[in-house]
Amino acid sequence: MTCFRGEVANCPNAISLGFTYGVEDPQAEPVGTVVFLEGGGGTTAYDDPEYAEKYLQNGYQVVYAAWDSDWELTGDTPNIKNAACRPATLLNYVFENIYSRGGMCAQGSSAGSGALAYALAWYGSGSFLDNVELLSGPVFGDIKQGCEVPNAPKVSVCATGQFGCDGAEWPDSPAYVDGDENLIRNWSNQPSCNAGKTTSASVNALWKDMSIVDGTDDPNFTYPQTALAGYLCSNVDPAQNNSAAQGEFFYQQFTSARQTASYSVTRINNCSGTEGVTDGETPQGDTGFVAISDRMLSSCIKRH
């Protein structure tokens, strides 16, 4: 890749943050562009390089990004929703300055899928993204239900009859576990996230306010020119975290084919670890990698 430096500035209530991004072009003129967003704080480039290799081989330009520090940290006024302005701004920069033709698309894993969901719901990225693939998330669907104590009840993921679901329903707790609660504590500056002691109504309200689905009418869940797909680890294996339940809060907002250009949420069995949809299996027996990459290639077409 050819790599460059950049900085996102002037996001409301978030300090400026630098990043490195890399661009690699296919051998011929690109048929589209795919931007990758990694999980956690996004300070390393996207894992699973086989996706970029396959997209390049099929004529797509690929863009990687790594932040200088966790993109979720805003500075003096902690709020993950406000911090999501940064990856949304990066996506818009790629669209306006790097993308040239064909589909403008994005793929995110875990917190990277959370960044993409914020970008769609809160920052208008549905106005230019043609296809979005969300792997193991978005993990910020309802941060309150992930942090509050007593813990919120389990969620039925892809409940019977839910629009767009591929695979039978399964239960998952929305509570952040396995160290992810420590990340949320840091990013939200609220050390009580799933810490075993009853949380206050005021702190619960802060977590709700910074969620993708914040309980208001403000987020937008209609992107008629954007194809959207999610992939969530099931409870087949004992290793399970809250990424499916948190993603479910977002996917419950989609009830009609009119909201997106195309839409699906796929149950992935036998994940590698708690979020490894790439190495898992779809209900049809395909690997997650095949299902995700094939859908990107078929859906990343120009619609705007």
C-alpha cells in the first residue's frame, strides 16, 4: 500500500485525532472502493488480509486506516457517539478524495462495525455508501443495556419472523464481558460499567445517550441506496460475548425492504472465538469468509 498521514479536526465535542491510511489499487481501473475499519480502538490496520486480497483480485481499490489513539476517546467530554464523527469523516474524505468510480463501500469488524453503524445512523453516510458489511456488531447498539447493573435481560437475536434474518434465533446477553467492559469504562469515563454494583439512573442515561439506538427519533435507519448486511456469532460454542445482542438492537430497527437497497443478518455458527465470523459457518454451510466476501463483491455497485 501507499500510506499517508491525516488528521480529523473540528468534530463537535471531540479533540483532533491523527491517523495513517493506506491505499492499494487493483491492476486495472477500479470497479469500486472498499474501506476497512478495525475493531477495538482502531489503532491497528484491519485484520484478515484475505478480504483485501480477494477484493483487489476482483478489481476493487482497498483502503486501510489506523488511528493514533482510540477513536472512541473524545477528550474532556467523553461520548462515543460524538467520537464516531471521526470515522464518519474519514469515510467522507475517502469518498470525496480517493474513490473514483463504481461502488463506494465499507467493511467493519466489532467496534469498526459500530463506527459504520454510527456513520449511517448519525452522520449521513448513507448518502454515499453503496454497501456496508458489519462483522460481529455493531457493538454499541445500546451501551446502557451493556453496562447497567443489575444486568439487562438476554436478547433473542434474530427472533422468529424478524425481517432479513438468515438462521434460527438464539439468546445472548447484552452485557459487556471479557474485558470489553474495561474499554467502555475508559471510552465513556464511567468506571461502573458492568462492575458489579448497581448503577445510577444518571449514569445509565449517559450510556443510553451515546448509544447508536439512543431511544430518540434522532437516528436515521433508512438508507434506500445502501445495501446492508450483518454477521453475528451464535451460541453454538460456549465462547460467546455480547456482540450479537448489541448488534440486534441495531438490526431490530429494520423492518421493511424500503429502508435499504438490500438487507440481511446472518447467524454464524462455530465462530473462531467470540467474534470470529470469518472462520465460522452460515446456516447454508458456507464459511463466513465466503459469504461476506461474495456479498461484498455482488453488492458493492454504484447506487448514488
